[in-house]
Amino acid sequence: MESPGSHVFHQYVIRTEKRDRLREHLQTKGIGTGIYYPVPLHLQPCFAYLGYKKEDFPVSEKAALTSMALPVYPELKPAEKEYIVQSIREFFV
């Protein structure tokens, strides 16, 4: 018998051209963020043997520069989620 499953939310990633400035803003509000893939795979030293170079995969390079993860975990309270949303909204307004 199969057991019912549910999603395990472990990353909530957004993209913005203003990523670094948004991260600084959120840091001042006490909100941590993460950049999980700062270097595209084709530019990592362990894959150098494949011979790819910068600009070979522009979409992944752009994603590496514009992506960041927001806090997400089961214990995150609704009020904390709202604080994160309001802090992001404040930055962009």
C-alpha cells in the first residue's frame, strides 16, 4: 500500500536583476538568504575537462547571477512569511 506523499520544501528561489542589493536589504531586516549555485556547472573547475567556457551557456550564467533563495522551512510562521513578503515589497516600491 502506498503512503500519501507531500512536498518537502527546502528551497524557495527567486530571480531578480537586483539580487545583491535585495540580499543586502533583507539582511538589514534580519532575513537570511542563500545563493546555492553561484557558479554555473560548466564553469566549475571539476568540469573544466569538458572544455566549456564563459558565454557557452548564457541562460545558466544569467541564472547564477540573478537567483537567490528565500527562507522556507516547516516552522516558518505565517507572520514571518508576511514579514519576508513585506520586506521584499518594500525594496521594490
